[in-house]
Amino acid sequence: MKALERLWIGYAGFRERHPRLVSWLSRYAIYLVVLFFIMLYCAISLLKHMNFQSHGWDLGIFDQHIWQLSRFEFGFNTVRMVPSLWGDHFHPIFFLVVPAYWVWSDARMLLIYQAVLVALGAFPVYYACRQALRSGFSALCLSLVYLFFWGTMELIFFDFHELAFAGPILALSFLLMQREKWAGYLLTVPFLLMIKETMSLLVFFLGLYVILFRRKWFEGLTTCLIAAAWFYFITKRVMPPLSAGGDYFYFKYYSHLGENWLDAGKYLLTHPWELVKQTFWPLHKTKLLLFLLAPFLFLPLIGAFSIVAIPPLYEHLLSNYFPHWEILRHYHAVFAPIFIFALLDAFPRLHRWLARRGKEVDYRKMVLALCVIVLALQVPFTLSRSTKTLFDPNFYRLDPRMEKTGYDILSMIPPDASVCAQDPVVPHLSHREHIYQFDGNTYGAEYVILNKFLDCYPLTDRTLVWEIAKMYRDQRYEAHRFGYGWVVFTIKPQYDMDGKLQPFPL
């Protein structure tokens, strides 16, 4: 309690000593914070990309897809090797990115677009928290929590993903709901649904929240019905004809629970212990839960808005795909706004609980202290993951000779040539109809670009060296060494139907 009093006295004293500064910060601090994080996010993403640390999976996949959309094409995605990317995941939200490609058609535009989009999500978080807590400082703290949450930072470090839209749009949806602007709220629902087919489950629970805790039956029921109908229609009628296998591809991650979604639901209802087991075991899942809840002092567990976290959480916990449980992934950024808004419910409940036990605590002081503590708690969790590389000097530099050689090679590749390249090289060349990620197969590409010193996903380092040696023995290709690990294999000259020699220049 003494620490709480000292914190409040220091805060009040600062406001009294610097009224003009406090007034200025209350107006413009959120804008400065958002601008700073836009620059930080851009720096992270662009540095990774320029230093050949971005990836074909997913940046190359989405870059080729959006490049095709910007040309009014719905072609085969050769990086993902699917006839239509909408058969893999349904995300028409990318139509919002297309105009940016008309300005500058480059993979770096995707990275900048994501940086701006994610950072702008702090505005609805800030205004919703300020309205609920009646404190600009506390709202600013929670906005920083959203921006610095480890899940948000992992999203930025993971190049680009459609889930970047989820947090900002969900935050806007909550703000409109909070302000009783229900027409605006309902307009955000289609945008949430267009992010990804499984967002329908989150939207369904958002509708339940509106019914149970906002007491708006029409708006909540409408949300639930739209989400349920959308999920059925997209996964049963739209995606299967577009997919390579003629079915919804990603149910395979839940096939251990049943043959379809209905069977999986029945199984979990009739085997509740299995649900508990799948929540905490293997221990990677328990670690994930701790990383999600501990930075928020576990307070979201008593906040009503946490109900919205159930679908994205169990979408991963029930999966048999290990990367879904990993912390070094982009999947968990959406929990930042959900748990922050859950805190807005949790604070008054915690205050009432303390009052019932005879502990009289000033509500404003308690909220201020908790917001500061939650913000401080983000630091060790965030800096224990990918963000710690910001303090590594090697993150900001690459051997200029190796980098120059790489870009010289890229400039030599004709824009209409087919290319098979190593994972970090793919997003630099994905503005073409035929770009493949090297996995030991060249797919008959005219150019094959490899470097044993770069990330070799989906191969291992040893396997890549072995595959490069095998490429030297491949009679179809001629090898060109450029130093610093760079090797370009060009398909040998062939004759066309008229008997004319058709060389492939390098």
C-alpha cells in the first residue's frame, strides 16, 4: 500500500509541477508513441528483408498473391504450390492492400503497410481505455502494452501475415461497441470475417459477448448468425473447390478429434477431461498460457471480454501441429487487444473484491498502479523472444560484399524468367508468375539461386549442402559461382521448335 501511495504522490506531483507539459502530452503523446512504433516496426521489417532474413514463407507467398491481385489476376501461387491461395486460407481482406501496390509494387510495401496498420491499432485501444478508465495516462500505458506485447512483436518479426489486420479491426470494433455505435460495430464484422476463415469463430464469440455482457440481443444474435453462416459457407462451399485436395485442408490438424468439425465438437463435449488435457499438455502449451496471461497478472481471467480469446486460443491448443503452440510465432498478436479490453472489466471487479474484504483502495490509484505494472511486465517477456535481437549489433549489418553480390545477382534475373530460390531470396523475386521455394526440387526453373550461408528452410544446413552438391552434378544446369556462398544455376541452352538456339542469359 505504501508503494501505491508513493506512486500516486509522484504522479500527482508531476502533474502539479508541469501542468502545461501534462496538458500537451494528454493531447499528443499517443500520436508520438504511434509514430515511434511505426518507425520501429518499419526498421525491423525492412532491415530483415534487406539483409536476406525475410522469408518466402509467408512474405513471398503473400507478395506473389497480392501482386497478382493488383494485376486483376487470380493465378496459381507457385510459392505455396496451390492453384488458388483462397483455397488454402480465405482472406479477401488483401483487397485493401491492392491500392498500395498500385503506388509501389514491392514486397517492402507489404512490410511498411503492416507496420503502419499494426501501430494504428493503438488509437482505438487508447480511446477505448481512456473512456473506460477516465485516465489518459493509464490509457497510454495500455496502448504501449498493445504495441510492445511479445505477440505483437513476434508478428512484426515474422515478416507479413493476414493476422496483422485482426488486432486493429477488433480494437475498432470494441471502441464502437463501447460508444454504443452499433451500426458502425456491425460494419466491422465483415472486415473481421474477411481476414481468415477461422476468424468466424472469434466473431461468433464476439456476438456472445455482446449478448451476455452488453445485453444487445439483436446485434449479438446477428453477429453470431453471420459468423456461423460465413464459416459453413466458406469452408464447405467456397474453399474446397479452390483447394488442391478438394477439401478444407487445415482440418487435418484436428483429425484426432473426429472426422469433421461436428464430430470434433461432440467428442470434446463427451470427453471433458480430454479438453483439459489438450489445454495443458504437452508442457509447451502450459508455457504458452503462462506467456499469454502472466504479463497481464492473470487478470484477464476475470474480465468478460476474455470470452473472445477462447476460439483463437483453442484453435492452437487443440491442434496437433507443434508450431501452433510455439511462442516464436505470429499467431498470438490478437491476444493483446483482447486481454487489454478484458482488463477494463477486471479492474472494477478486482476493486469490488478488495472492498468486500475490507481493503479500501482508491480505484484511480489501483488502476494507475496496475497499468504501470502490466506495462513493466511486458519488458522481460518481450525481450526474451525475437525482440532481443534489437540489441544484437549483427542485426543491423551484413557483410557488404555478400549483400552487394546478392543484389547484383537479383538485378541479373529477367522479370519474366522462372526462378527457384532459397527461402530468404524468394520474397526478393516473387513479382513473377513462376517463383518456387527450393526444397530439393527445382521445378524446372530457368534459374536456381542458392547460398549455404542463408536460412535453408525447409531443409537443414547439411541437407542444403548436399543438395547444392547434387545440383553441380545435374546435367540440366550450368553452375555460376559468385563468391560468399552465392551460386546460380542456369538451365542449359535449349533449341526451340524451329531449331534456333534459345540461351538463358545471366
